[in-house]
Amino acid sequence: MNFKRLLQVIKYILLAILGVLLIGLLVLFAKPLWHRFVTYPGLQKQVEAFQLKKKDCPAVSDLKIYRGVLHLHSYWSHDSKGTIYELLEAAKLRNINFIFLTDHPHGNLDTFPRGYRRGMYDGVLLEPGSEKQGFDAWPLQDGVVDWKTNKDTVAKQLVSNGGMVFYAHTEEPHNWNNPYYQGMEIYNFHTNVKGKKSTLPIITDFLINGPKYRAWAYRTIFERQTAILARWDTLNMHRKIVGFSAVDEHENVNFRARYLKDGKVQWMGINTKPIDTVKVSFWNRWMFHEPDQSGWIFRWMLVNTYETSFNNSVNYLFADTLTVSNISHHLIQGHHFTAFRFLADATGFCYFGEGKDGKMAGMMGDSIKISDLKKLSAVSPFPGRFTLIKDGKSVDITSNEQYQYSFDKDLQKGAYRLEVEVKPGKDWQPWIYTNPIYLY
């Protein structure tokens, strides 16, 4: 083969490789690009039009409503670099009132206080806790948790001492007969992510659509966690198990850089893993700025998970005051519902039992004697389709969008919870999941 012929062969090989790469990129980015310029702008317009339907709700409870997020991680976890400044920035942007952290312990002896101390931070209530052995656990006081102990015993000790213990990642096996856990996750964003065959389409969708349509990129991953809800319903037929939504975020889908003590720069990538350590030079100096409050001199957020998650699945809690003792008390009572807030802010919604005297006899999470009850009711700031579920079975569903709901037909003993869907476009979208009202 002469030299000219060899060059032609090499050229055709390179063209073939380039063609394969272009086809691969087209396949990889075609759907995210379609989402950015067609699908997501259309959905956003529909939601914005739907949000104009908001109406004030009549007050049915003297309790205040607080918005909160549970099960999330800060720098104390090995897989997070989230700081108090990033938590507060996202919380204030999304009007979040309380944050209950669940950082991974550094060892089997988990000492509190550690990480961030409990208390108010610029108007946001923060409470440290742990995710360990399948638990979302909050001791709610200073002390030491010994995770070497049998996990059921740990739950018993924490709850007996005034702590709060919920089950995390409820798609996984747990000892559901443990009498000490008080609640469980009924929605976890990561459960949907783990169910996907590959995360590459998710990453490309986040990358192409940026902050503007990040909520819709999250929603594309959403699937109804029906098996978890069914388990929750079954458990509530035997005793009260509080349900809540978990954001389970780490603020670690990004690239960051910071100065080390020796003046070098450490680069960190996704999942907070160090990539490289370099000297500051003419070639990279332009990339860095003065350290921000968290100490970063470079930060590229592929996904700002705190900010996005705090506008996704949010817990709306009825409580007296914004204190750890009162918030945790009402969480254990189940006086809350979870809502996908980016669709519409659910402030004003309430699911309750109306007594024969016309007054509220109890709300979600409460037990009400049937003989004292006139009907089950709900008020909503937005029109929706209401589905009443008793012991895991749908017993009533409205055919049209409504701002109010009531049910007084054949009330029997059981756990009655409410699901609300909204229809900003052509399709019904899950919006609200309440805790049950227990009739006896």
C-alpha cells in the first residue's frame, strides 16, 4: 500500500469515527434539546396559567403552617460538601421554615452536638440528625447514639428518650413490625433515580436545561411510588405510621475548588470526590475568585440540588410555634401533608374532620370518634381532583376540579387519607399526599 493510499484509509477511518461520535451526541442530546425548546416551555406556561387560579382558603385551624424539608445532608456526611450558607440560601429563596438534617455519622459512636447545632439560623430552624441502618433519626437532645447496638434497640432507646425515628428508603427491606419507629418516607426523589437503568440521560437533561427548567427535569424522573404507598396504607391499618417526603439531597452534583493550607488548589468533582491538586498559575488564575462564605474559589453547579429540591417535595406542617420541640411534636402527630410545590404552593390547604357541631373535630394525623363526626372535609387554594383512600382502597374520587371537598357517605372505622391531583395542562399531576385521619 503506497503512502497516498494509506492517508486515504486513515481519512475514512477518522471520518467514520467522527460520524459515530456525531450520531452518539445526537442521540444523547436530542431529547434534552427537545425538552428545552418545546416540552418544558409549554409545561411552564401551563403551570403559570394554572397558578393564576389561586384563591384564599377559609381558616379551619388555629395552628400555623410551616414548610419544611427532612432527610438531607450537609458537609458532615462523607458524600456532601453542603454548607450552612448554601442551606440557608436555598431555604430563604424557597420560603422553607425548618430543616431536619440526616447526616451520615463518622463512626458507630455518634455524638450530638456535631455538624451544625440545633437552633434558629437567620429565621430558619435547623435540627441535626442521622441517616444510619435504614433510619432517619433525630435524638432531639445532646448525647451519644451507639450504632453498634441492635438497630431495633437503637430505635427503642431514641424514642424512649424523646427522640424521633422514621424509616428511610422505604423501597428497601425493614423490620416493619418494630413497634418503636414512628414514621416512614412515602416519597424520596432518589428512589425514582435508583429505578432508572442509567443516570446519563438525567445528567444530560440537567446539563442542557439549566436552572430555568430544572424543576421539569426533576419531574421527568418522577414516578408514583405506588408500592411504598400501598405498604404505608397496610401499616396504618394496625397503628399510626406518619408519612413524609424526603428530599435526600447532598448538594454534590457540581465541580468546586478551594485553597489548601499550602496555597495549592484542590479540585473536587461530583459526589465530593477530589479530582486533582494544582498550583495557582498564569493558566488557571483567571478561573478563581475570592473565597465565598463557604470557602469556594470556584463553583460550577451542574445541579443546585438544595434550591431545586426545596421547591419540589415539601412538607407542610401545622404547628403552634417554630421550635424544635413543637415542630417535632406535630411531625410525630402527623399534622402535615406533602406537596410538589413547584406545581403550586399548597399553603392554605387543610384536610380535617368536621364535627356535628360544625367545628373541626381533628385534622390529618388525628383520631376521631365516628359518633362525633359529621364529614371529612378539605379546603384547597387551587382546584384539584380529590381521591379519598380508606385502608389502601379508593372510596371516593371527584370528577371535576374543586376548591373544596367533603365526604359523609357510610363512614366506617379505618384510616382515611387524601390525595389531590391538579391539571395545569392535559394530564392530571399528583400534587398532595396527606397523612390519614383515623376513625374509630
